[in-house]
Amino acid sequence: MAAKKMLWIILTLLLNISTWGQSGKQIPLILQPDTRVWLEGTSTMHDYRANASRILGTVIADSAIFGEWKRNSSRLLHKVEMIIPVKSLLSGDEKLDENMYDALKADDHENITYRMSNASVAFAGGDTATLRTVGTLSVGGKEKESEMSVTLLRHEDGILRIKGNTDLLMTDFDIDPPTFMFVLTTDNKVKISFDLLLQPQTHVHK
């Protein structure tokens, strides 16, 4: 009887392991401390970069993300929502930051948000995949659809990495490019980049 019970336990464990990599089950992923989001632009005096010191996000992946990736894989990501508090963007230049917060209407709209609506697999091989994504980006209280190509990397330590960037025009969000003392004028185009490090919720140590 004991042998039969042990065999049943082993079969159950093997079944759970095999289905973990199949499509259908939704798995929450947790942002890791080394996750980065930053904004880059140019001005009449110098280039600038502002790093987000606070990043909030909800990422839910399909269990197929832990299996074999193929070109025709089912949807690997079910949900991606990111929130960046505007005043968490820090360039190292206090005056530039103040002008940036004013331009981004931080007092009235304190967050930059992104919500993905669709992600399809454009390429998959080994532990790397390229996804075509569509989502809604909200800046300064105005929303705009954003299409991005993002790279998905799977590390041996169980970490999943999502990298990408998108260019945007501030005027598309009814934002006037910041100026300072009629000397420094920023370019209308800025780039938002992200390097998200994630781990399945069940793997996070409390």
C-alpha cells in the first residue's frame, strides 16, 4: 500500500511539473529590486536622463512562458500595468527636475501609466523572444496608444527580463517642452526605456 501511495505522489508531481510549462494558467510575476525605468531627451545645452526611483507594476504571465517558446506560442503575457510617479523621476539636476515636473503636470496628474492590451510573439528561440505589444500610455492626464517591440529573456536563475523602449512627442500629450531662463530648451521628442526583472510570485522568499 505504501509503495502505491508513493507512486501516486511521484506521478502527481510529474504531472504538475509538465503542466507548469503549458498554456492556460496565469502566473503573477513580481518586480525585482534591479528593475529600471528611465526617460531620456536632448536640449539646446546638453542631453539629459531621468531615472525612476519608484516603480509600481502588475505583470501576469501565461504558464507557457516557462515552457518551450515557439513562433506560434500562445500569448505569453496576459497583463502588464506599470505606474511611474512623475516626481520619482530624478535627473540629478534639481532645477531640471522641477521644470520637468511642471511640464508633466505632476501636481494634477501624479503618475505616468502604461496598460498593455495585446502582445503577440514575433520571434522565439531558446530563452529569447520578441513580442509585438500594443498598449495605452498616459502622460499628463492624456492617453495615447503605443506600439512597441519588446525583448523577453529567460535567465537560468528563474528571473524573467522584459526590455524595450518607445519614443514619444511631448506635444502629442499636450505637453510643452520645458524651457529654463530662455536659455535651455528641450527637444519635443523623448525616449522612455525599461528593463524589468521579474520572478514568479511563488518563488519569492518572504
